Amino acid sequence: MSKKDKKNLKQAVKVILAILILIAGIGAAIYYGLWVMFIQAILTACAAFDAGTLTATLVGWTIIKCLLATTVAGLILAVTSGIVKALCE
């Protein structure tokens, strides 16, 4: 195998790894930003309301989680983007 072939193979592996990391990062952003921080927080508050155990603290944490959901998703995507850019250079 020549030097050029090794360089091309190395670059191809980096691109494949970057794509896998990007897919994992998008999945993590959707899971943590949308599900854990937003939907699950609301469902927990609804379940507590149905059970009669809803407190002001739970409502407060639910509001905070919902407000920070996009920030968490954005941070995950920013880190993922940084890693992918570093791999593709």
C-alpha cells in the first residue's frame, strides 16, 4: 500500500467516525434535550398532580427543566460539532 492510499484510508476512517459521532450527538441532544428535560419533566408533574402529590418545588423544577431544555440540546450539539470539525481537519 502506498503512502497516498494510507492517507486516503485514514481520511475515510476519520469521515466515517465523524458521521457516527454526529449521529450519536444528534440522538443524545434529542434524548436529553427533548425527552428528559422537557417531555419527561411534564409527565412527572402530571403524574404527581394525578396522585395528589404535586408540590411547588416539583412545579419549579419542571419549569426550570423546560426552560433549559433547548440550552442542554444546544450544548450537546455544539460539543458534537466541535468534535466532528476536529476530526475532519
